[in-house]
Amino acid sequence: MFKRIVFSATLLLSSCAVLANPELLSPEEANYGNFQLVETIEVKGDIDDSIAQLIRKSLRNRSGQFYAIDTIREDIRNETLTLVIKLYNEPMVLSNDQLPA
């Protein structure tokens, strides 16, 4: 089951930028870029649910321009899948007045 989730996540990462309204970021790009965190969403679903569909449904009416998948957890006992998704807006642009001296 875990292999299927990893495979689904890999497939999602390669194709989700086309499917989702907000664009997919890698967690490293989101953490080290100048992106503004808008909101963190925790999505719970059935263990057999599609990760892509869970993300698409959860981002449908959200205001972020980019998203990153922070965590994917699987609970075999309760047969649940939990995703933690972080929404971001455009990188903040610093004007010349705000640059360090």
C-alpha cells in the first residue's frame, strides 16, 4: 500500500501542475524562496482515494497561487490518508528601499 502511495505522489508531482489551478512547488523551493505562506490545509480521505483528486478538491476554492505537499501520512488501522498542503502566493519582491545595506 505504501508503494502505491509513493507511486501516486510521484505521478502527481509530474502531472499536477497541469491539473491544478494553483501551481505545484517543491517543498525546498517553497521553504527557501521568498514565497508568502497563505494557509496550511490538512486533508483527510480514504486510504484508497487518489492523491490528485484529494488535492484538486481541497484547492478548488482556495486563494493561493502555488502549493506544496508538506506531508503524506497513511493510517492502515483506520484506513485513512492524510495530506498536509501549504498554499503560497507570489514571491515577495523587495524594492531598493527594502534591500539590506
